[in-house]
Amino acid sequence: MSLRLYNTLTRSKEAFEPLDPNNVRMYVCGPTVYDYAHIGNARPAIVFDVLFRLLRHIYGPEHVTYVRNITDIDDKINARALELRGERNVDVLEVVRELTERTYAVYQQDVAALGNLPPTFMPRATEHVPQMIAMIRTLIDAGLAYEAEGHVLFDVAKKADYGKLSRRPLDEMIAGARVDVAPYKREAMDFVLWKPSDSTTPGWESPWGRGRPGWHIECSSMIEAAMGETIDIHGGGIDLVFPHHENEIAQSEGAHHGHPLARFWMHNGFLNVEGEKMSKSLGNFVTIHELLEDWPGDVLRFNMLRAHYRQPMDWTLAGMKESWATLERWYDVAEAVSAPRIGEGLLAALSDDLNTPLAIAELHKASLQELGGGLMLLGFNPMSERLASKKAVNKVEIARAIEARNAARKAKNFKESDRIRDELLAQGIQLKDGPEGTTWEVKR
Ligand code: AMP
Ligand code: ZN
């Protein structure tokens, strides 16, 4: 079965052949660790995990390298650390370290609970600063970058094919990048490879003074360090095409005699919540962490995979409920499967640019053996206790049931209110009526 993947670089679906079938190499831009990740951030984690599993299935688990970095040098991190430090007399670098460690630990737990395998390597920016400095020197020596007032900038005019991934006209790029027009830049589009740090900002010694790398050079350097000049697949969300991935290409090709950085560029579409763009100000900002308090990770994973990864996706409560119902039904029967098998239909769907909605449709028609095998390939574990253990504490459902019971009591329909109480009790939920209203606890 041949694998076909949509390549953003060519805007078409192409047959995928790795450079070296004994070492298929994939890189996905990882989280910037200063806050809880939201459910949109879970999309690339899940989508590229499915691709990782499919590649392992095709080429053998030991022949696939998946790298997802940790962005622990970033101005949003620095700003948050200064805030956290407040008036305390502690080194802001200590606060940065504590913040990124803590945030990353939560991220690790959250993505593991969503059924994702750990990537082969998870390099940190802070551990690759010497490599970044070396790459920046190479770019300066090649005449592709210049130093100005403690900054080092990439000279976009020197890279003739700059813009080949995003294919945008220059003026649109300038608007899209919200580039700073700074006096030390030759052109507005030139982007930062290195910038100076003041005493309250993390910094490293460099030939250009104490400073820190720009975001784009972090990924270029970590890819080179972990996997060499050219990799097979580079992934991330669609918002990263420009400027982040465009700039990664400019840097890596510039430092590597024009050798391509990645042969396939893959981008997941954006996720909205209940029809609206997620934002802290709208109050619909949903973290993976809080969803996992109420929903089994497998349900969240399944809900994510019901949409094709390139399509925009609407994340809804109704969708999560449907996902839970389907998965519960499947787990009930698939638990008993003794000889799981991967069906042709499922494999064909996944091999066609990771068509997970079609793969799920195939599972609806599959034999029991194929259902079990398909679920496992997609990263679900019907044997796990995960679904069952959360069953008792679906807070959303419980709140609804309490509301319905209160309405029944108000209407003096005690038969109905008792029925609701007993139904919850049968699920292990004990209601308690008190002066503050009705509360509940899980009875074990
Ligand atoms: P960030 O930590 O903001 O750099 O994002 C980490 C990853 O999540 C990147 O690959 C982003 O493209 C992706 N991402 C961020 N927001 C969304 C969203 N709403 N829907 C889908 N992917 C997203
Ligand atoms: Zn990146």
C-alpha cells in the first residue's frame, strides 16, 4: 500500500518515499512552555502521532525517528517569568527554569493521556545554544546574515527563492509577519537570528555579545543536531507556514549549501471551539488539562480524529459526547478480541493523506478483529481502564442530571426526581442535598 501525503510545498498530494527507509525522519514544532496547552495545541500532537504510528507500521518501529522540540527560550516565557518573580529577590533565570520545567511536565502528562507515544527525541532550545551560534556564524560567513547593533539578522534579499513555501507576495508577507521596522534592519522582512539580552533576560555569551537566539533558528539547529541536513517530513499547525517555516527553510538551506530542509511539509488546520476562534478574552480558551479532568483522554483523541487533519475543525461538547458513546460501544466489544488484525480498508484510508474520518467509517463496518487492530493502530487501547475509570465522574453529565432532578422536585414530580437520583447512584454517584444546594461524591 503506497503512502500519499499532501505536501504544502507543492500544494499537492504526492507519493511518499523516505530518503532512507531504515531511518525515516520527522520533525514537528513543539510547544512554547509558559502556560497550559490548549486543545488546539493538541491537534498537531495527535495528528502527527497517528502519522508516527503509521510510519512505524510501514517501515518498522526502529526505523522511524520523530523529533518534537521544546521551545524554552521565548520572549513570552521571559515576560511570564518576570511577572511571576514580582518583587521577590530571586534570579529571573531561576524563575524561567522553574516555569518551563513545570509547564513541560504538565504538557508531557497531558499529551500522554491523549494516547500519544513519546517522540524519539525531545530536544530543548536551551540545550542547543552553541549549535545555534555555530549556524548563525555559518550564515554570516556565507553572506546571508549581518550583524547590527548587537543583533544578527537574516538578509532576506540574498535568498532568491525566499517565500517558496508560503507563496505570498512580499507586501502580504510584511503584513502577515507584523514585522518590526527597526533602524538596524536593511529590509523590513529581515528576521532576527540573535538579539541582545538585558540583565533581567536570559542570555548566553556569543560573538555578538550577551544575547539569545530568535525562535526560527532554534528549530533549524535542533533539526540539524538530531537528524542532519535533510529530513523527510516537517510538520506543524497551518499558522506556522509563515513566517516560522519559511524562515526555517531560509536558514537551513542557507547553512547547508542549498540542500532542502524537508522533503514534505505538512500542516494541520485550525481548531475552533463551538464555532468561535479560541481566545482568552472570549472565555472559550479550553486547556487540555481541564478537559482531561472531565473526559477520558481516549475520547478527546477520538473526537480529534473525526475531522481530517487539513480541514478546519469545530470542537464541540456535542462532538465529545458522540465520541464517548461510539468509543464506549467499541471498547465493550473490542475488549474481548484475541487476534487483532489491521484491515485493508483502514490502512488504505490512512495511507491516503491520513484520512482519519474515512478510517473511522471503515471501523464502523469492520469485523471484530479488524476493529481491535484498527483501534490499536490509531493509538487507542480498548483494554485500558481509562474509559471505565472516568465513567463515574463525567461532571458535565452529573450537573445536567442534578438540574433535571431539581426541576422535577420543583414540579413535585418525586417519582422522576427519585429515578434520577437512583440512576446516578447506580453509576456510583451519591447526591447530597444541603443548604448550599446539591453536591455529589463518587462512591467507591
Ligand atoms: P504554540 O505553542 O503556540 O507555538 O503552538 C504549538 C502548536 O500548536 C503549533 O504547531 C501550532 O500551529 C498549533 N496550534 C496552535 N493553535 C492551534 C489551533 N487553534 N488549532 C490547531 N493547531 C493550533
Ligand atoms: Zn519550528
